[in-house]
Amino acid sequence: MTSREKVVLAYSGGLDTSVILKWLINEGYDVICFVGNVGQKEDFDAVENNALYEGRYLLGTALARPVLARSQIEIAAQTGATAVSHGSTGKGNDQVRFELTYYALNPDIEVISPWKDRQFLDQFKGRQDLLDYAEEWDIPVTASKKRPFSEDENLMHISHEAGILEDPGHRPEESVFSHTKALKETPDEEALVEITFANGLPVKVVNLNDGTEKTDPLELFIYLNELGSEHSVGRLDMVENRFIGIKSRGVYETPAGTILWAAHRDLEGIAMDKEVMHLRDSLIPKFSELIYNGLWFSPEMDFIMSAFKKSQEAIDGAVTLSLFKGNATPVGRESPTSLYDQDFSSMEVEGGFDALDSKGFINIHAIRLKAHNFVLKKRKPFEWRKEAADG
């Protein structure tokens, strides 16, 4: 290592990165602290002085990491730094998300990951060693025993994990939650909101109760976070599979993301072609896995994103949702690109659909089932029914 080599540290102002900052300095590095504003409720002045998967999780944390890592690489290029660093542990997902993004954007960058460095691990066995080091070097930290778990916050969500939450049977105390009200404290009247989309993107939110309207993307998202928080929308408690093979318990609050997801999926029901929807949905597990595993900047992500963007063409319209006691429930929708024909669907009128055509439709689809039945009988004439019933 050359004297005073520059390194860009992803700095949060918490215990781990505050200690890592001082440790890197003591190791001879010239450290540039990078603090990313991804919508978290943060005292950025104080930070400067210290120098959101698997069908359920809306990937708030995973979405923020490539944003931060990309900015680190940009700052490294601007400042002539040859290395980047982060405070993620060797057991979690974030180390992968940061480092895969680093290498995807700058294959030659040096990555300093203290929680995978033998010298650092020998010095810091646990939380108390970090606190002792902070005290020794007069590092101001806010870590305490009042909230004995880890949190990560951005515009999309806040996550709570580790510490007392590592026991999957332990119900989180209400004090854990900071972005959503307790159900018993939510209003006894629903909030009705109308969300308008253009090509699959939310462009307007109207509160039908009081007339509040938001069209700016950031203001729209912040407002839905506020409404969702008021009605306790977006809580999730789950055990998930980390990329490295370890299961972990996470408690999440994602108000706006949950509301927008419900509205968007509902609008697709009226405006998206059936086969396109089914094909797109088949890609969602892989898409979510790529985000979760830190592969945002990958060729497979480029491929999937191009397909998703194509699927959102003409997904236009508005969805009305009821926000009430933890639920975001679509109660109405309209679309200028609707594929829904009320006459075709009606049970009351024929509507141009000849019901007799269904007879041939069913007969054609039954051919395969009849053939399967024939094979079963031919294979074991007297036992096929029992075997088929037993699976």
C-alpha cells in the first residue's frame, strides 16, 4: 500500500462505519466519506460532523445499494481514489450488492471490506469492541441498548433485523416500528386515493377525502408514505434466504411501495394482455433475485428490464384504493387502454359472444386429458384409479 492511498468509504454515521473510518485512517488511508441521501430521515449535519423478495419483500434495501455503490465509483473517479470501502458484514447480502456493483462499473477498483479483513476481525470481536474503540478515539456514535437491533432506512422502506429480532418466534414490540402506526392507533375511517399511471409509471395521486393532489414523483412517493403510515400499510415480518445461503429474519415497513404495488398490479389486470402478463410474471422471481443478490448492473438484468419496459407500454389509467387498518385494497379502476369488455364478460347479456363456441373449445382442450386417461387404463387396467388418486 502506498502512503495515503485514497479510498471512498460508504459512510452511514453509525457505529460500524464510524469505527471503520477511524480504523482506515489509522491504517494510513486518506478517506473520503460518501454519504448517500436515498430518502432516509437523517440528520445529515450531524453525519457530516462525525465525518426495501421471495414473493413478499419489496426489496427496499437491495434497491438502494447499487445507487450508493455507483455514486462511490463516480466519486472515486472524480477524486483519483483507487479504492472503495463499505461497512457490510461478511454474513449479509449488502457486501455482495456493494462489491458486485463496484466491479461491474470499474473492474480495476480495489475493494476494502474490513469485516472480511483478518486484522480487523482479530481486533473487533463484537459490538463491545466497537464501542470501546469509539470511546478510545472520541468517536461520537448514537449506538445504545435502547434499540438492540440493526436498521436501514431509505425512501422506499425501513428494515429492522439482527439483535433481539434474530429469534423468529419473538414478536416485535410496537416500539420497533417507526414508519407505520400501530393498528389500534389508525383512523376508524378509510382513506380513498386515486393513483394515475402512464406507461406503467405513477404520475398523479389524489386524496379523494380531502382533495390533496401530488404530481411530482418524489412528492407523490413521500405523500403515499405519509398516508400509508397513518393507516399502518406496508408492514412485513418474514424469514428470507440470503444470497450466501443463510436464512435471516427481517421486519420491514414499506408504506408507499405497498400502495403503488397494489394499484399497479390492479391496473395491469384491466390493461395488460393475458399472455404478456403471464410471461412477464414468470420473469419476476428472477428479476427479484437479481436485485436481491446485487446484480443490477448485469447483462441478464439489462435483458429483463428491456422486456419489462416493453410490457408497460399503454398501461394507462387510474386505480382507486381504500387504505384502512393495514390494508391497501383496490376498489375501482378505469383505463383508456382497457382490454375489458363489459358486454363480453356479462352474465346478463350475450354481448356478441356465442356460448355454443365454448363447446368446441372445451372438446379441444379435453383431448389431452382423455388421452392421459387412456394411457393410465392401458398401463394397469385394475389399479390405475387407486394410483392416480394416491398421486
